[in-house]
Amino acid sequence: MYKLTQKNIDLGDGRIITIETGKLAKQANGSVVVKMGDTMLLAAVTAAKDAKEDVDFMPLSVEYKEKYAAAGRFPGGFMKREARPSDYEILISRLVDRVLRPLFPSDFHAETFMTINLISADDDIMPDALAGLAASAALAVSDIPFNGPISEVRVARIDGKFVINPTFSELTTADIDIMVGATKDNIMMVEGEMDEVSEEEMIEAIKIAHEAIKVQCIAQEELAAELNITKSEYSHETQDEDLRARIEKELYEKAYAVAKSGNRDKHARMEAFENIKNEFTEKLTEEIGEENVNKGFIGRYYHDVEKKAVRNAILDDGIRLDGRKTNEIRPIWCEIDYLPKAHGSSIFTRGETQSLTTVTLGTKMDEKMFDEVLIKGREKFTLHYNFPPFSTGDARPNRGTGRREIGHGNLAHRALKKMIPNEKDLPYAVRVVSDILESNGSSSMATVCAGSLALMDSGIKMKKPVSGIAMGLISDNATGRFAVLSDILGDEDHLGDMDFKVTGTKDGITATQMDIKVEGLSYEVLVKALLQAKEGREHILKIMTETIAESRPDYKPHAPRIVRIEIPKELIGAIIGPGGKIIQELQASTNTVIVVEEVDNKGIIDVSATNKESIDAAMAKIKAITAVPEIDEVYKGKVKSIVPFGAFIEIIPGKEGLLHISEIEWRRLEKVEEVLKEGQEVEVKLIGIDPKTGKMKLSRKVLLPRPERNESRD
């Protein structure tokens, strides 16, 4: 049997979140089920008894998985079972990981696995907003050491009002949509998209989210107290304090000198730091023998010394690794139209970070399709980010797309998508690909800038250009000193306390992503970082607009051309034809791609081709098929069949009228064949339409001169 323990969280508007434990997955170190409406998440966490040898980091793995059965659906594909994680599942896993990871004890190195499964899904409740709460609650009821609890909530502004954990349908009209992760005391993570909002509006949203998170953290603490949870003892590190003190004493000043040197070459700087460690290792080897040297300890302690030196150089002297001031942006150069056959291209280089970005334009059939547990549909605008090893000078194979690539690509996609034309104004499917060719920090922000440039180069009518910047933080809790860094280097990200990416137009923020690595980030620091980021974004945007200020007036000559027309819904079948016969013939005869869909009870037809002549030919045929016959109009038709009382003439593809034998000529005819034969083209006039049957009456003779009447005289 089982003993169930529950805790309820009231969101304040009648909605209740329930955390329960003791019923499912009891062999895990900790497990909970989080419920909201009909949505249920099962989170289970396990940790190894001890750390593996020589592990000096936190080997945490977070997996968020949505079960198709949760929504009463079969998975797609031949195997009909859940397969590799979707991009959406990877993004949620990353959101949870980024809040949990900094809160494990720094000396806890046992392999830890967090699994979060969506086991029941309400169609309109967004489960991703509950994943962080479920993960933290599982840790709270476990014996695994953790400096939490934390929680995550989504906050959206809908019609001017902030809503915590909105539904899918509510979110469609939001102008702010962010996920916030935090402890009871400190903000740990922010990620989301906005519709050109101000810094003040963004901070207001974060504060509202934090108030909701505090309630959820208290509930977890109460749950753990009720269960009388005791955290396990562990000892994952042995130390050599004498060696640590010696490295600090002998190497700190040398590392400080390199940190202050202002060398802008990343590899030269890395080599200088490495040489300090190598010289010490050689010296120690000569003193005590190679068998007595613990290179692992040397590397760990020297890393701490290097980190301290870099941070103090910034806090004490205001000198960054590459010699810049705290608010200074690295040199930037941009270029567009670099690739002659791409539909749009750009190079954006900032310091030692470089993106080569392309834009490809396609048809409806090129749109990305979603068929996930709760998210189904199509995406007209996609962005992909690639980070090959050579971009950092690493000699290793490229093993395909990883979680980092998906996360960075998603951030850049969010930054740009609000500036893409509306659905009805954009006939194209658009794919942006950013290949990072050099990297020393802020490559996702280089992707935003390069993507904006390439889109404008392609002729896509961007509403406004978008720039992005990554901000860093160096802080000292003991003294209260801090420095906010603009356009951070890779080392400043690694050795610093914050990675805060902000993107936007001249009028406001479009996306953000923030990770905090220390406790106690105040709103004072957050405000300063946002205002400094705004200055940096505007500086970068100015340089970008000197290269291209607005979208090209037209697409590239070799880009596909798409013309869109609307037709009455009832005429869609006439374009497609039985079994798709007519549309296939249209495409083959005009060398075009034709896509027909129903939108808002109207038929939308997109015709694409690489030249205007093909499009014109297809459009003429489509207009002929969809034309509505008008009385008194003259048509050039084709004789489809002959009967004793007349002929049926096709005046519009698929539409025939009767040319009665009496309407062929002014003279009396014995047989229709005296004048007409099948397949013959003939001009006729539409003289009537039967209001009941819709049958059309045609005349040929009214287009012919009327013969003079001969009168006999006595």
C-alpha cells in the first residue's frame, strides 16, 4: 500500500495546483505528481550513491518527455512509439536544467537524473509552466542535497493585465510571454519573447512572476517538513590545502598580469594563462617527482586563481580581459549579399564572433509541420543555428545538432519572429540558417543581428531591424561591488555571475534570456543591466543600419516568385479537380507550384515559379477556371459535344453552355454539323442564365451581321 501526502497551491483565481507524493515511483530518491486541472506531470529524481573518480562538476541530466497517451493520441511514424525528444521537449528540459544546476552544492558530484513525464494533458493547459515546480518538488521530497526549492512560472500580459500560467488560447493575444525561474529569494532564470516592450514593463513582469514563485517554494518547504526529509551525507572531494595555498601565493599575481594585459586575441590569452599553470606543474614535478604530482588538483586550484584574478581586474581596475571598458562593444563589421545564389545572406562579425547567415524562400509545402502531443500545426518562419567545432578552433568531429544549438536557435527565432510580416502579407515560407564561423561569446546574439540583415537583404519586408547583445556580471557579495559587462566574451560568461541576452528594435525588447549563477541578484543590478543593454543594442543597430536600413524593394532575381489570390470557397474544387487532375495539369503545363488552402471560409491560392512568364500563364488559367460567367460577355469557347438540337460550348474551363441550333446562324440549319464540329473554337455571347438550374444560354448569331431582308414586289 502507499501513504499519500498532498499540498495545494492556490493561484488566486480559482485555479489550484496540487503536489502529491508517496503514490507513484516510490523507488526513486524522490518523486511527485503535480496536477492542474486534467494536466498531470510525474517527476522522479535519482542520484548515484557516490561520485565517479576525478569528477569535479555536477553531472546533472534533465529529461522532459510528453507521452502521446496523455492526450489520447498515437505517435506518428512507422513504429508508433515515442522516439527522440522534440525541439519543444529539449527546450523545456533546458529551462528546468538552467534553474536547478546552480543550486546543487558545489562539491556534490554524484550523477543525478531528473525525469519529468507529462502523463495526462488538458488541451488548453500549458504543462511547461509546471515542469520546474515538479522537478524541484521531487528534489524537495528526496534525500539528495539541493539548495532549493525553486519554481518556474509563465507570466503573460493579456489585454494589459498580467496572468500567471495562462492557457494556450489566452497566450495567443499576449504581448509579453516569459518564463521565470527563481528561489524564494532570488531570480535564477528568465526567458521569453515580447512585442517591443520597455525595460520597465519587463521588470514588472518578472516581479509579478517572483511573487507567485515564492508561494510555490513555501508549499514545497511545508511538504518536505511534513515528510521530515533528511538530506544524505556525502564526501565527493578530497583536497590538498597546502597545494591550494601555494598555487594561490605563487600564481595569482602572474594570472592577474595576464588578466590586465588587454590582449584581444583569445587564443594568445588562453595560451598565456595555460603557460602559467604548465610552468608551475613542471617546477613541482622537478621538486617531488611526477608520480607525486596531482594534475587534477593543480588544474582545479589554478582555475580558481585565474577566476579570482579576472574578476578582481574588473572590479578593482575596471579592466576586462581584452582591455575594453565595461560598457564597450567589440569592433563590428557587417556585409550583405555575400552569397550570390542565396535568396538573402549576410555576415555579422563582432570581435572574434562571426555568423554567416542565409535566407531561403519557399512555398506552403516548405513550411515546418508540428505534430506533437499538444502542439500541432505549421510554422511559416523557421530559424536554425549551427555551431561547428572549428568556430572555436577545436579539433573534434561535428556530431550534429545538440541541445545548445536548439536553445540558441529558439532564442534568435523569438527575437526576429515579431518583425516578420503578418501571415496574410507573407506568401513565402522563410528559413533562416546561421552558421557560426568564429565564436568568442554572444554567438546567439550575432545570429539575431545577422538574421535581421539577411532577411532585409532577401526582400522580406521586415517591420524593423533587430539587434541583440549579451550582458555579463561580476559581483562581490562581501563588499557589495559589482560590474555589469556589455557584449561579454566566452571567458567572461564562464567566469562571471550572469549571462543576460537582450534583443530588440529601436522601440523595445523582443526577446530575452537570462541565467544567474549567484545568489542575491538585486533589482538594482537588473535595471542597470537592462539600461546598459539598451545602449549597446542601439549602438549595434546603428552600425547594422549603415549596411542596410530597410528591406530591399524587391526580391532577388533568382528568388522564387509567389502570387496570391483569393477565390470563393466553393470554387476550390474546380481548381483541384477530380483526384487533383486539374491542379496537376496546371502545374505541369505552366512549370509552377500551386498550393490551395481554405482560410476563413475563403480559398487562398499561392502560385510560385522562378519566372514571371510561368506565373502569368498559371494565373490566366486559374482566373479562367474561377471566373464567374456574366451575361452579355463574349467568350472564346470550345465545342465539347454536338447534339441534334445544338452544341455544348465550354466557355470557361469546367463550365459549359448550350448553343441552340437556332442561335448558331441567322439562316435555318438542318444539322449543327453544317457549321460546327467537336474541338472547334468559336466565339459566343452569353445571353441568359436560368435562375433555377444555372444553365447557360449562348448565341453565336448575335455576333454575326444580320442579313438584309429580301422583299418580293408585284
